[in-house]
Amino acid sequence: NYCITPLNRAQSSMLVGLRNSVHDDLSSEQVNVAQKYVQTFAYVMETNTVLDPVIQELDLDESAASLASKLQVTPVEDTLLIKVSITHPDQGTALQIIKLLVKRAPEIINQRITSGYIIEIETPTVSGGPVSPSISRYTFMGAITSDLKGDEKLPYFNYKNGDKYLGKLSDEGKKLL
């Protein structure tokens, strides 16, 4: 077991647009409307309306509020793009959630908003390994704590080569300090 559970990240990107318009020929008013849709759609993606079907289809044992707390839905400034990511202890589950979210969200939003649309533009991917906790940060904090106590054994987190345990600080860990 871990003191801090390693988290993996899966992510994708989505594009917001206006129906019946060509993106190359948008007026400034249309751009303003589309950018408001970006903010609106980003908000809607974290609601029960979008998350409940994802939870049900994947048979997840959590609420929409719990799933929303793991999501990061971020409008990309001065664009019509939305970055969507989730952190989850299980890499496979993170990827399944993002894949289904970027599939279901447009279906749900596009049914309700007739003048705008949202589509997936980036294939969902998952990070190559845990994105949290920060190995160097916790090694450093452990070193400081141990030094204050005068303890020779420094706690560290080692995820290299699949090792996941607390132990004595290695020479490699000492280099991080």
C-alpha cells in the first residue's frame, strides 16, 4: 500500500464551433459567440447530465460529483479548443473514462444546443506513468523530515521499473537532493 496513491492522467482535446458557418470566415461577433460556447460547453461537461451516462455505461462506483473532482476541463485561451483530462489510480480506467466522455459529451450537448457544436479532435491518450505524486518533491520532503529527526533512513517513493515501496534513500534518490 502507498502513503500517497499514484495517479495516471488520460487526456483529449475538443473543438467548439458554430453550426452553418465556415471557421475561416467568422465575424468577430461569431467568434465571441463561439468563445462563449467554449466556456459553456466546458462547464456542461462536468455536470450530471454528461457524467451520469458515463458512470452508468462504465459501471463506475462513484457519483458524478466524485468523477467531476477528478476531471480537468480547460478552455484553451483565445481558441475554440477545450482540453479534457482525468487523473485516476488506474491507467485503463482513466483512458476508458476519457474515451467515453469525449464520445458522449458531444452527443448530449449537440442535441441540446442547435446553433453550436462540439467534437473530439484528439484521440484520447494516457500518460506513460504516474503523474502524481512528485517523486523528487516527496524525496526532498522526506529528506528534510528525516534530517530534522536525525534518522539515517530516508523515506522515498520509487516507481522506476515498477517498484512501489517506501525504503532507504538510494544513491539515485540522493542525487535528487
